[in-house]
Amino acid sequence: MSAAKEGDLVLLVSPDRRHYLVRLKRGDMWSSHKGNIHHDDIIGRPLGRTLYTHTGAGYLALEPSTHDLIHQIPRSSQIIYSKDAAQIALRLSLYPGRTIVEAGTGSGGLTLVLARAVMPTGRVYSYETRPDSYDMAQENLDRLGLLPYVTLYNQDIAGGFHETDVDAVFLDLREPDMFLDQAWNALKGSGFFGALVPTINQASALIATLQTRPFGDIQMEEILVRPWKLTPGRMRPEDRMIAHSAFLVFARKIEAQDPSLGWMPDKKRRAYLGKLAMAERERQTLEAQAEAEAYAEAELAAADGDEDAE
């Protein structure tokens, strides 16, 4: 972006690091409690300079990054953090010309990252069941000029995806382990699978199910980011950091009955199956205890009722 043009998105940054995203239009004016900036004062001139409102307040005009776009778009649900989105794009091997299916569009935060990675010759196919989120994602992507690279569906994926032989599939769903067959059917051979889950229980269920399907090279990560205070002579970590936001699970599609599915050593497999059996016994014990307690409470309530009747 050598010089700002009408229709461009520009990021205005205040001295206190507040960020404002502005779509340039001739004759329009951006307003804040510190004054106004005319769009015509930005259009046709290079960015990377300070603009002043009519009251003298300064704002730095910059080209917005993908990170800025993620955090500035309107949203109705929790967005994926930039730290996770960047790792997802790398792990799924996305670049111009690639095709990816996404389930769980939300407000379109990750969708815009995927679209910017595969454009102009690739495509994102994104599925969302909630009409309000679908509408918001469509508006956000349209505002960013990314709709030409995205196909949005307002439908459930239980019946499978429309696409096949895609390069990657990413699931941002509450129970991604329920849709692994749909993902496998959509992927090309050796295709990239990814999913995001916030809790360890979900991650454990997903990995356990992946290990029963024809997926290989299964890995799980979480990304932590620690910013620093840039005070000269006293640089140190910020008091707060972006710690756990989600677990990222990745795998690759392999052929059904491929020999690599049996690569888990027998000792490790027995230990794994033993842990599953132990967890199942513990679950059954807890259920039995809950039933016994409920029965005891019912008996006690019945006995109290008989005494009252007497």
C-alpha cells in the first residue's frame, strides 16, 4: 500500500494504543471524542504518518495487519486468537491455491485468516449452523473484500461436506470428535486435519477418537504469548500474558487399513486401552453412586411422608 486509495482499510492508532479501523471514502469523515479526520486527508497520500484532528489530537495512520483485522471485526462469539490462527495456517500448510473446509465459522475471524492465506487462487468453504453468526461472518468478510474467496454455508455438517479432495479441514466445534468421518471423507489423501478445543476433556476425547480412525501423525499443542514492557532500562514481561486459549489438535489423513495404524507398540496400546477401561469403570462407579444417593434420598422423602401421614 504505497498510497492510500478510496476503499482501503486504514488503522488509526492513538497515543494510548487504541486502534480504530476505517474504510476510506471520499467526502467522509472519521469522528472521535478527540475530534475529526477527513478521509480526503488520507486518500492519495502514503501511510505511516501522523494525522491530526481539528482539535490537534494525533493518530498514526497505518496499513492494518491480519492480526489487527481479527481483533477489530464485529463479533458475536469468542474469536480465535492471532497466536492460534497463525499456527493453524502453518500447520495446515495453507498458501495461494489451496482449498480448505472450515466448520464453525463464528464471526469469521479465522475465516479471514484462511482466506488471506489461500487467495487469490484458492478457496475457503465454511459451515455455520447459527443464522446470526452466519450473517455476521458474511458482513465481516464482505467488508474486508474477502467474500470472493469464501463459500459460506448456513447448515449442519452431520450429513457431510459438499466438498471432496480438499487440502485441509479445520473444525472449531464443541464436539469435533463426532465429525471425524465427515472430515476424512472431504480430505484428499495425506490431507491436513486440524481442530480447536478449549478444554482438556474435549482434547482427550478428540485424540482418542482420532486414534480409532485412519488418521496419522496426531499432535496436540497450545500456544502461549508473553508480551514485554518496552520501558528503556527497565524492560520486563508485562503483568498479563495471553496464556491458555485453546488446545490445537492436528493430524493427517491416511488410507484405511494402512500398516502405520498398527505402529503403536503393544505395551503402549495395552496401557492406553487399560486407561480407557479404568476411566469407564470410574464413570460407571460414579453413576452407580449417584443412583444410590438418589434412591436413598427418595426413600428418606417417602419415610418422612409416611410419618407426616401418621
